[in-house]
Amino acid sequence: EAYAEEMGGILCPVVTTETLTILEVCQMEPIFSTFVSLFVASGLAELLSSTGPFTLFVPTNDVFANPLYDDVIPFLNSDVDALRDVLLYHVVNGTILS
């Protein structure tokens, strides 16, 4: 079973069994589609399909819709190494609870 839990205005996916990967949980939530597509484009999807444990900080699509990122996203899509570096800042080894 997997679900998203709202915590202080932030929607946090929570995996309660080992039957789903964190990537699958994120794919279930449309508000994470931009982040998921960037992770897949970076070639790091396999990392999110592994068992971990790790904690993933996932920005919602609203963050990417901010005009501040109008130039950043195309740049990252054109530079896979830079994209990977940025995305890996969102992955922390181990389980971190708030």
C-alpha cells in the first residue's frame, strides 16, 4: 500500500509496504510528474527503483511552473550530467522522518 500524506501543506508520498518502489509511488501522484520525467531523462530511474533505504525530496509541478525556472529546466535537459547532479541533491541515503 502506498499513499501521499499532507504534512504542513506538503504532499509526501509514504510507502507502507515493500511492494512499490518510491518511483512507482511518485508516478501515482500526478503532481510529481515533472520531477519523475526529469529523473527518467537523467537515467537515474533505476536508483529510484532500488530498495534503498533512502529519502527522496520531491518538488511538485507547481515549483517547476515558476517563471524562475524557465531557463533552468531547458538547460538541465540539455546537460545530463548537470541534471543528475541537481537531482541527486534530492536523494538522501537512509530513512529520514519529519
